[in-house]
Amino acid sequence: MIQVKELKKNFGDLEVLKGINTTFERGKTNLIIGQSGSGKTVFMKCLVGLLEPDQGGVHYDNLNFTRMKGLERNIIRQKMGMLFQGSALFDSLNVEENVMFPLEMFNKDMSRKEKLERAHFCLDRVNILDANHLFPAEISGGMKKRVAIARAIANSPDYLFCDEPNSGLDPTTAIVIDQLISEITKEFQMTTVINTHDMNSVMEIGDHVVFLYKGNLCWEGSSEEILTTGNKQVEDFVYASELMRKLK
Amino acid sequence: MILFIKLFRESAMFAWTSIAANKLRTLLTLLGITIGIFAIISVFSVVDTLERQIRGSIASLGENVIYIQKWPWEFSADFAWWRYMNRPTPRISELDDVMRRTQVVEAAAFIASTSRTIEYLNRSMERIPVLSVSHDYDKVRNFEIERGRYFSPTESTAGRNVAILGYEVAQNLFQQTDPLGKNIKAFGRNIEVIGVFSKEGDDTFGNSHDESIVVPVTFISSFIDVNSDRYNPAILAKGKEYYSSEEVIDELRGAMRAIRRIKPTVDDNFALNQSSLLSKQFDGVFAVLKLAGWIIGGFSILVGGFGIANIMFVSVKERTSIIGIQKALGAKNYFILLQFLAEAVILSLLGGAIGLLMVFGVSWLATYAMDIDFMLTTKNILMGINISVIIGLVAGFIPAWTASRLNPVDAIRSNG
């Protein structure tokens, strides 16, 4: 479980996050949505410790991550898996080696064989074990996402952070990836936080949806509730497209 | 340690991929290092080759052998030649006196040289050096006789018309025929060949016996005045074992001054030369040559170092987002530092290796074209490698340090 308490972040005079309070629960896919410039990315970076909040804090299973330093923070970071926008695989490493990278960085005590076995397990879980010796340039965008997911879960994380996991994917593949993330979240009982503005993802896998608007948490609820919220900002976002308006 | 090796391997792999992806850029950058290493190592190889040849030649003059001559072995620009002009030359009559008046001299020999046309049947060789020696010449000079023998005491004292031929002289005059027992003609006399020297090869100071003949001085003194300055007479004195050359020189100086009755207040009118004098004079020449190599190569390497630093900054810029992702996935600062340092060292080593290959190629060509045995020694190869590694480390450190200190957020955000 991740608890966010009164989180504030400024860049000079610009208030990007204006005191956010929310809770991301274990075993659920938590989605952060909002328009461009709403503060989603800054919020995500504050969650993982890549940016330091100016006020408030982030608590991982009741431990105040924001106040932690050095080694203590590293222990929590080892429990985090990250899925970057555009997969961000290392071109020089093959699929298997990409998945092993966080294992090499964090698990000094694991033998090479154990790391390899773990990498194979993760690749098998995302159904891409056959491609273990291929290089990123030799696989499709969807496959890259799978490899990135396998790399994100390689360290058996308690918390999984995904930044725009569907970017650059066709709708069908995007749904497959969404479902894969949702499945592994429940299977490994992770606390998954996804930064997205893809409404399909919201509707497919959004157990808990947080809507940010101009740095404020404007609304939160489930994917079912989002369609009937009555919140103007949320409705403007959800029904932004002609298709959604017709569906409504 | 194992972890370090694994990380280094990982870093090297990243580095190699980057290098392989930018071949032309890499090659151009490496040119400075290549030229620098080529300049330094080739100069060192030339110096080593010359040094080996010269030291070999000096050694052939005989260890602990003092040359009593008119002229000192001195090559400096301020050589006061006029001070030695009127000195008397060593005389054959002084040889016995030298032996009689010294305790630490094991053997001494008189030598004088001239040149003559040597004939055998219808073949002849012009201006062949004829070395006339007293009997103990074989005790003061290092040489081997391939066929035949050295002069007998009787031949030496009686002035018999016998000769030992240099290897090349024997080859040219006699070709397939065995020269032993045959008569060559010189000084208008028949001279019997009693031996042939082993091939000695080129000598820096022209001391090789290959293209000369050796005859007893007692024989030749019937035709020329061996004591004359024009025949470069010298007495060679070899010190006994366990006596230093300084002790031998001291005693020889005393003996020669006594023989020539030089008053205590008057300077020597002879020179006591030794091979170590030559070595010392060449040490200075070699040091200057090596310094020149360092200066020429150093500038090139400096340029190469800047090139590597430049390419490394570009590399860091290009891979900024990768650095960020690596850091976000747990890579520590030292891993990033090591990764870029490894790349810089590999680049530099590659440049150095090309330079060494060039030296190898040039020395191989020179060996065949100039008939000189050029050496690319292990010491020089290791030196080239070490220089490359050091340049790589120095040139790559600041870019690698910059990369390792990148903020992961900024790094991931970048488009690099």
C-alpha cells in the first residue's frame, strides 16, 4: 500500500502539485489520469523518489519514504519495478540480458544461474520466453512492452510503476498489455500505479482511478464510477472524444 | 572482485557496442592516439635497435680492453684536436715495455691497419682493410675462426706471409673453393691463407672482420712503417680478471709515462681509450632521441586525448536517457563511471593497437629493405599499451564523471 499525504511540489513560482492525498492499495491497478500539464508525471516521479516533494510525503506500507535517506531508501527502491514510456530497453543487450539488468544491479548475492532462471521465469510469465536471445531491434513494439514488463517485475517488486505503458501501441496490443499488467498485479499482489491518459486503459483495468486537474486531486474512484461522476472536469476529460459523447 | 569484473565486462560491452555503431567517428578520433603511439614507439624501437647494435659493437671491442692510442675517443663539439696533433703514435717497440711494466695487464697486442688490393687467381678485391697484428691479438679481441687456425707463435715472430681472411673476403675471392692453404697476393707477395673468420655481420664502428684480412705485424712491417700515424697504430691492453678498468688504466698510465719518460708536470702524450667511454657518449645521444620521441608523440597523444574526451562527451550526451534509465533501474554512480571509463580506455587502446601495428609493419619493412634487424620489443609494446590506457583514463574521466553525476530525472527527460 502506498499512502500519499499532502504532497506538494513547486518549480520556482509554479505550483505543480498542490497537496495531494490518496491511497494506492495492494493488488489493485491504480491509474493516474489527467490532461497534459495536470502534474501526472511530477506526481509519479515524487512517488518513486526521482523528485523530492516540497511538502507532505509518500508512505510505503506505513514507512515514510520521503524522509528516508541513502540505504534506507534503497531498500524501498529495490521493491519498486518501473515500466518506462517507450519501453526503454537497452539496445546493446538482448531480451534476456535486459531483464537481468535490475537483477545485476540490485541482487549482488544471486548467482548468474539464479538470475538467468528468474529472467526466464519473468519472460515466460509475459509469454515471450522464445525471444530471449533476440535484441530489441529484432522485436515488435508489443514484444518490447512485454520485455519491459518482465524487466519491471524481475526483482519481485511490491510496487510497480508504469509510465504511459500503452504509448505507441495499436489498440488491440494496448489492451493485451493492460490486461497483462492487471493480471500480474493481482497474481503477485503488487501495488501498481499507472500514469496514463488512455481511457481504454481506464475502463479495462482501472481498479482505482485518480484524476488530477491543475495539480489538484480533482476526483478518485473506480472505472465504473468515472462514467457517472458528475464532476465537470472529469466529464470533460472522459467525454472529450466524439465517440465517448455518442456512447454517453 | 567478481562483481567488479562482471560490471567491467558489462561496461566494456556497452562501450564496444557504441564504438561499433560509430566506426568512422571512432576511427577519426583515434587517429591522434594512433599517430602518437606510432611516433613514440617507433622512435623507441629505432633507438633500441641502434643501442643494441652499438652496444654489440662496443662489446666486440673487448671487455676491459684499453686502447693506447694517439687520439682520444671524444666526439664533442668543443674537441680540442690541436692539442693531440703532435703526439707520438704508439710504437710496436712499446708493446713489450707495457707488458713488462704492468702487473694487471693479462695480454696486449699491437695493431696497425692499411688497405690493399687482394688477388687470387683472376679474382681481385680492391681497398681491402689489412689489419696487421702482434701475436696476442687473439687474446684481446673477441672473434671466432670458422675454418683453419690462428697464427702460431713462430709465424707471428718470424713474420711469415700468412693471413686469416674475413668471411666476405673468403666468399668473394674463393667462392666454392676451400681457401685454406691457397695463396692470395698482396703487397706484391704471395700470402698463404691459414684461416677464415666466422661471419660477424655489420658493425657500427667498422670493427667487423668480415671484409678485411689479418696478417702478422712482423710480416707487414717489411712493406710499411707500422708506427706511422697514417696506419692508426694502437696497443690494445686487456686487464686481468677481477681488476677494474680504472685500475688497469691507472697502471697503464704509469707505465706509458715511464716508457715515454714524461715529467710529472707534463700532460700525457697518449690516450687511454675504453669501450665504456663510447657507451657513455652514446647514452646522451639515446636520451636526446628518446626525448624527441616523447615530445613528438606527446603532442599527438595530447590531441588524441582531447579527441577521446570530445567523443566521450558526445557519447554521454547521446546516451543520457539510457544513463537515466540505468540509474532508475538501480545502477550506481560507479557503474556509470566505470562504463564510460571503459569506453574511453577501449577507444584509446584501439588507437594504440593500430599505432603498434603500424610500428610492427614499418619495422618489418625496414628489416627487409635496409637489412637491419629492427626490434619491436615486448617492453615497448607494453609501454604503448600502458600509455594508451593512461590516456584513455585521463581523457575519459571528466566525461565519465559527468555521466555518473547526472540526475536520473533530467537524464530520463532528455531526448538523448
